[in-house]
Amino acid sequence: MTQIEMEWIGDEMYRVPIPVPFPMKYVYCYVGREADGWSIVDVGFRYPEAISAWEAVFRQLGIKPRHVQAIYITHFHPDHFGLAGWMQQQTEAPVWISEPDYAMAERVWGEESVQASEVGAMFRRHGVPDELVTDIEESMWKLSLRVSPFPVLTVLDRSEIVLGQRRWAVIPVPGHSDGLISFYQPESRQLLASDHVLDRITPNISVWPGAHPNPLEQYFASLRKVEELEVDVALPAHGAVIRQFRERIGDLFRHHEQRLQKMKALAGTGRTAYEVAHCVFGHKPLTVHQWRFAVAETLAHLEYLVSVGELQKEEHRHAIVYRQ
């Protein structure tokens, strides 16, 4: 019988590793025991191992599904959102999500979604070869099958929520997604950071159709916002707990500054986003899924450089070119 090694994080809160079929291995979701039920933050990717893990968590904590009062989703990405419909079916609980990611969830995962073809069209304009674009579109379509059934969503428009019988401030931190939210508990100085600040890897910051055109600018502003909080322990969705929070934020700023300077130099006298991405990431074998993120993250850096006047963007007949 499956046993899940949960981490008690104080008061009535648990950090729960839910497996995902990606290199990071787990998404850490959070479960809070309330005065008259339970709350859940994030649910994971829809595949059998994740469902088995949640069944084990409910068994180990003695949770009856109908005692779950609320499901909070930090953002619409499939490793956080994919099981929301399944979890709602089990519990009949409302699924809360920010207004921007309510819209993106419908756009990307809804029945009428054309996001895969829009990503394909955008990538072609930025020099991605047709064969890779076709593979990326197919990969995105398959990914949408991992976000089903689609839940009934409710916009989270409150400034605070109750988790583990404590009040947590809702902190919008756009960048990784337009509607990403973190939760901050001032007395315990804990931050449920989701994918905003991670321990060893850097959150993916990417340009996507229908989303903010300059997500790296958003991300920098969001980092500065949480840097002002008194945080003793940051609890991310992937990797280890962060106890040197401001130092980690400094690491993230330095990483992006180095990446920006490298991409500015690579743009030189004129390159497409795909050509720049190939220079930065092409030395290692990337899956189709990883190429999608590599190109979109490269675009985020190039667009930021254009916004601060360090690169120019030229629209040619066959492709968009960035140059110094």
C-alpha cells in the first residue's frame, strides 16, 4: 500500500509530495486541517500515480473527501491544475484561482482552445523549424488530455484566506504565469511560494499567446515585492524548503542578468529567437516539451531587452529578428 512521506510544517499544515512525470519528480501541494474540515493548495498533474498518492494522503490523514472545504490553485499550469476537476468530483469543493489564470485556464485547457495552434504560429514567426513546430503543437494537444475533467472555477478575489486555521495573505506574483499567487503567513513568517521562488532551479518565465507580452518585467517586480516580506521559511512547489529567502532572490536576479547579457550578445547583428535559443540550449538533447519552454523563455528575455532599449526588434517577411 502506498505511503506518502508528508512534512508537517507547523500548526495544522502538511507539505505533500505528489508525483509528476517530469524531471522535478514531485509537485509539493499543501493540506491544511481547519476547524471544521480541510483545505488543499494545488493538486498536481492528472496521471495514475498522482491519484494513488492523493488517495494515500487522504487515508493517512483521515480525510473524508466531503470534508474538504476549499481547493486553491496557485496557477493554471498542468502540474498544479491538472487534477483539479478530479479533486472537485471527489470532494464537491469549490476550486479557487486568480482572475488572470481563470482566463488562461479557459484559454489553454478549455474545450474550444486553439492555444496549441497559436503557439505554433508564434513560434514559426520566430524562426522555429516547421517540423519542430508540428511536434510542439502535438505535444501541447496531448498535454491538454492531462487536464481533465475541467473543473468549475471560482475567481479568488479575496485579500486573505484561512489555511491550517491561520490567516494567510494572498500575494499576486505575476511572471511565471500572469495570475500566479503566493500565500503569506505573517506570524509564522512562512510563504507558500508555489513556482515564484524555487530552491535550485529558476522558474520558467515565458512569452505565450494571450498572456502578458513582457513577463520578465513582471517577474522582476514580483521578486521585489516578496523581497520586502519578512520570510523565515519559503515553501516552494518544487525542490527543497528555502530558509535563506532573500539570498535566493539575489541568486535569481543575478541568473537573469547573466542570461540577459548573454542573449543580448548572441543577438548581435541579427538573430531570430530560435537561433538565440539554439545557441543557449542546443548543446544538450532537449525533448519537444523542453524546446517549447526554451524558445518561450528566450523570447521573454529578448522582449525584455527590447523594452529597456538594449535590443531592436525587426519584423521581416519570413521571421522576426532581434539585433543590437
